[in-house]
Amino acid sequence: MSRQEALQILDEWVKSPNLKKHMLAVATSMEFYSKKFSADSDKWWVVGLLHDMDYEKYPNPNRDESGHPYKAAEFLKDKLDKESLDAIMGHAEFTHTPRETQMAKALFAVDELTGMITAVALIKPEKKLSAVDVNSVKKRFKEKRFASGVNREEIIQGAQELGVPLDEHIQNVIFAMGRISGELGL
């Protein structure tokens, strides 16, 4: 699937500007890691972009097969390969889909972290990614009430699974997101 096709799917499925920005942040972070691991950057970007495509239409409070990410995988089954579908399923712990590939590990590792970095940027006076560094993320990381929806344990677990030290992982994702800061409004 091309990036353009993925963007068309995004526009058809997702209306929330903030969710779109999150998905773009994950896509650009996936692209960064694809280059680090000498993988197909377009493929990884598409997976990052579409990983939450069903989140708005099919929220999944019961964590069953009637919602996210099952609906995305069902829709994409004839459009993406098994590795990509497994990565999308594996980014949600409750699916119990093993993360066996670097792609799946990277998606899990960047998903929650992009939310934390965005939250840190938004509390800065400048409201810019350029004002965010590893120390500012780690400082807020310890505050449980700050960005309370972000699962810190999954961020730590994701970096470990990916095989990248946490500080380096945070820096990598800040850098990746910074490359599209205008699109993210940060």
C-alpha cells in the first residue's frame, strides 16, 4: 500500500484532528526506526499511520473482537501483509498478539511515547517540540497525574523489547516527531 492510499484511508476513517496527529506522529517515528533497522520505510510508515484507524469508529472498552484494533486488521487484511497486520494487532496488549518482528516491537514502543512527548510539548510555554528534551519527558514521566492516559509501563516495556535504552528511545522519537512538527501543530 502506498502512503497516498494510507492517507486516503485515514481521511475516510478518522475525523478527529488530534487522533490524526497522533497517527502521523507514530508514522514518522516508525519511519525513523525503519531506517535504523534497514527496513522498508514506506511499509513501516503506513503501519504507523493506520494502527489506530478504527479507534474512533470502534472504541473497544470491552477489549473484544468487536472493536479496535480488530476492525482495522479486518479491513486491512487484503491490503497489508501478515507482518503489518500482526504489528497492528500487537500494539494493543489485550489482543495477546506476540510482537515477534522489529516492526511490531517498534510500533508498540513508539505508540504511547508519542502521546507523552506531545503532552510535554503542550505544557511548554512555546508549545513546541523544539522545547522538549529527554529530561523534560522523564521528569513528567514520574508524575502519575500528568498525561494520566499514557501507559508508562508500556513505554518502558516497548523500549526494552525494541532493544533501545529508554533515554535513547525518547530522544529518537522526539527527533522523529520534530521532523514533522508543523504538521503536528507543535
